[in-house]
Amino acid sequence: MSEEILDNIPEANYSDDDIKTLDWQEHIRRRPGMYIGKLGDGTSSDDGIYVLLKEVLDNSIDEYMMGFGKSIEVTIEEGKVTVRDHGRGVPLGKVKDVSSKMNTGAKYDSKAFKKSVGLNGVGIKAVNALSTYFYMQSFRDGETVSVEYSKAIVVAESKKESTTEANGTFIEFIPDASIFTNYYFKDEYVEALLRNYTYLNTGLTINYNGKKFISKNGLADLLNENMTSEPLYPVIHFTDTDIEVVITHTNEYGEDYYSFVNGQHTTQGGTHQSAFREAVSRVIKEYYNKNFDYADIRNGLVAAISIKVEEPVFESQTKTKLGSRDMGPNGPTVQKFIGDFLKKELDNYLHKNSETSDILLKKIQDSEKERKAIAGVTKLARERAKKANLHNKKLRDCRLHYNDSKGDSRDETSIFITEGDSASGSITKSRNPNLQAVFSLRGKPLNSFGLTKKIVYENEEFNLLQAALNIEDGLEGLRYNKIIIATDADTDGMHIRLLILTFFLQFFPDLIKKRHVYILQTPLFRVRNKKETIYCYTEEERINAIKKLGTNPEITRFKGLGEISPDEFVHFIGKDIRLDPVTMKKEDLVKEMLNFYMGKNTPERQEFIIENLVVEIDE
């Protein structure tokens, strides 16, 4: 290397001044993902603001589990969260410590908290550090102490005072809007979180903004509230020390699980869910003494499991996947504990309830019959899909995938399903090739309602889409976190959207239940003058844009995705992407819903269309 080049290289000084020690609150604020996972703005159920709420609630739930306090009050108004429990209250001399000193808590050595929910000495401090306003007050045996913070810096604190308030803890906080940009709490996600707490703690009442949540039947209530098809037989419900299990089957494809550890909803499963799946299959297979395939036994299975583990090890700070192999330092393995429990309880139940075992047998045999009926076409279909992917005719893949990526990129991987060369071309040129894939449909997909799964392999479009997503054997191999349907905002585009959703609902409903399917929102109008361009997604936004830009701005109406240039598409599929999640509720009974909207034309549907057209005209 020449001296001239060496002279132009800037000096990389490395001295004592470069070594910094961050205060705990500053470390949390600089690296929030280490403590609460992704940030987000509240549009996803796993966004950081819900983790903050959960960390506060977990401490209140621990009190209830210990037998103190039967109700919790939660309010959220204009971004401010308050939680008041009726537990024992934080010891008054430690109110400041537990809210502002790292690694301070009662859950390290206490037997009372050996199967607790909250994080050991971290959770509440993370909420404090990531809030512009945090207030904590403890009521204990006729006395109270409070402390107020801003970004974990003490603003005010009180000395011990007398009070007539009942024992418990009151916490109020406002998430920092500079960290959680444009955040807002969606009732849908808050209420789902609160319901799960009540399912796992029968008898607990949670009042939220005027609504009351309480469960009498535990996880059985959870299944009954979330199933989108009628159960084929009554829900089987077992409970014992440290374990609760509910099981049933429906006529839907796939498997649907809800798993919990120490009250934490493990949305990504873990060792307990894997052990449960294997144990259920083995016990049922042994009961019938037939060589059933596990896939046939689990097809249509809907179940929930909750276990309590001493010193659980999770694979992330937000505890969405259990990594523990043992129930505790001196306990059995998770696999043996769950296996032994189900071997005893489920086997006994099937022997005592012949009506249920007969229904279950028929369900398994029907699944087996269908699987064997399509066996002849699956091999050829796989070969076609593999060949098509090799030649990259329909799938323009990304470099990272959901099931093997790490960190934030895991949640950001996506695939756009679009129709037509022009639309797919624009998205392909605009996308992030590391995280965003594109799958191009050819024309309108087949209406799959009422067809068997054989059509998935016989129809080239469906076969190639299934292969691209890698979901033939279930969601474990899913290659993208978000499946984004990107169609034109016209009648044809809406029709294609419905046909794709029908396909997913028919054969892969778990994709929707687990919130992997989204609708891409693209602008209807572009309003611009020489200085500024505004993209408008609604008529109201168009009117406001015209007012803002003044006299005679240029207005363009986008008729299809193909009319939007790649340079413009970058704005719509980047960090400001607008996605509407496709969700399902209990009242959305899949079979009945698809029969009404996608079945053969019926007088009832015609009447529905006419009535709604009249309502629209009247408005």
C-alpha cells in the first residue's frame, strides 16, 4: 500500500475515552429490542406497547396466583395506561427500588414466585425506562408510598403516608412516543391479552374500560371462544397440578394450538407444545391399536395446553417460545411430564366415552382416506413445483426466510401474492430483495370452495403457491411471516382477493388464525404540484390533499397496481407500508361463511346483495 493511500486513511483512535458505561435506563432506551422485542406502533399484537402492558399485568397476576386480590382494573385512554390490582402491595420501603433498580425483585429465591409470570427484576424497569411518564403507588396495611418518573429519572416521590385505600399496587404510564412512533392501543389486542389471563386464572375478574372479563371454565372457554368451526365432539378437559389441557377436533384442515407456560402465551410454541403434539398422537394411536399416521390423527385438532415450570428458559426476552427441557431443577423432563399425564387421562377418557372415541375414529379414517386418495398426485405435483421454482417462473424469492432468519428480520419477511406481469414487475423492482418475495398468479384462481385437498396438487397455481410457502406439512416450515395479497382495488381485484382467501380458509386456515395473511393497501389517488406529492388512500384524503396543495393540483386516479411505477411503489411497500390483517372471530364459522359467499348462487345471497346495495345508495 502506497504512503499516499496510507496518509488518506483517517486515524481510528481507540482510547480510554471510547469506553463508555451506560446507565441501565439508557441501555434499555438504546437497545429496547433486547428487553421487549420489536417496537411497532400497535398495529400488531406483538408490538412493544403490548409487552409494556403485559409486564405490568404480570406482577398483578402473580399476586392473584399467590391468593391475593380477586380483581384488576385496567384503563387505557389517549395512550395512557393505568393498572390497579388488589394484591398485597409492594413493600413500602422498596417501591423505588423495584421500579428503578435493575435485578431487584422478589422472584429470585422465593418459593412463592418459583413459577411466576414476570421477568426476574427487569420487566417493570423496562416499562419505566421506555415511558415519558411512569407513576407507581403501593397501598399496604393502611399506608402508602408513591414515586413518579420520566424516562426512569425520578421526578417526585412521597414519604410514607396514611391511607384508607385497600391493599394493592397502582401503576400508570405513557409510552415514549419518540420510541413507539405514532403508537396506539387496539382494543382487539388488549382484550385478547386480558382474556388469556382470565382463562388461565379462573375466578379472576379484569375490568377494562367498562368491560368485564372472567372465566369459569379455564382453557375450555378459550377453545369455545376461538374455534371457527363446530367441534365434532365435546371438548375434552383435563387439569391437575401444574398442567391443564383441552382437546377437540373440527372438520377444518390443519392443527390449531394455544400453549402457555406460567401464564405466558407462547405464540411460537416450544418444548411443551412439541411434547404435547407427539403425546396426543401416540396415545390416540395406541388406544385404537392401529397404525394411523400422526398427520391423520392431528388433522383438524384444536387444543390448548398450559403448564407451570420452575425457572423456565425461554428463547427470547419476550418469552414466546419455551426452551426448557425439564419441569424444574429436580423434576421430570417436560416431555415425560406431559406424556405421562396424557397417557393416563386421555386413554382413560376414550375408554369411558365410547361416543367420543367413535366420532374421533371416523375423523381419523376420513383424513386417512383423503390423504391416500391424493397420494398418487402429490409426487408428481412436488416435482412440478420444484422444477417451477428452479426456473423461477412464478416465484421471485428473497434471501432471508421466516423460519431461519434471526432477530427483527424474522418478523419482516414477507411474500406478495399478485396478479399479472405488470403488477408483479413493479413490486419486484421496488421490493427489498433480502426480505420481500413476489409470487405471480396467472389470471383468476379457481374457486376452491367445496373441493377436497386433492385440488391443491392438481391445480398448478395452488400447487406452486403451496410449495412457495412451504406449508404442505404445516406451518412449521412457513418461509415468510407475512403473506400479503396485492390486487387491484377494482371488482376483478376484489374477486381475486376473495378467491385467494377462500383457498387459505379451505385448506390452510391456520395461516389466518395465526395472523400471517394481510391485504396490501395501495393509494387510489396521487395529488401533486411542482413542490409536493401526496398519495391518498381514501376520498377524504384526496379532498384534504387538494385543500393543502392549493389551486389546480394534478390529480391521478390509479386504476391498477400496474399503473404505479417502481419508483413510486417503493413508498408503498417500504417502512410506511399499509397492511390490513385478515382475522377470524368465533362468529366467523368458516364452512357457513364460505357456503354463503362462495357457494352456488342462492336466493338468500342475492337478497343480501340487493339489501346492501339499497343501504349504500340510501347513505
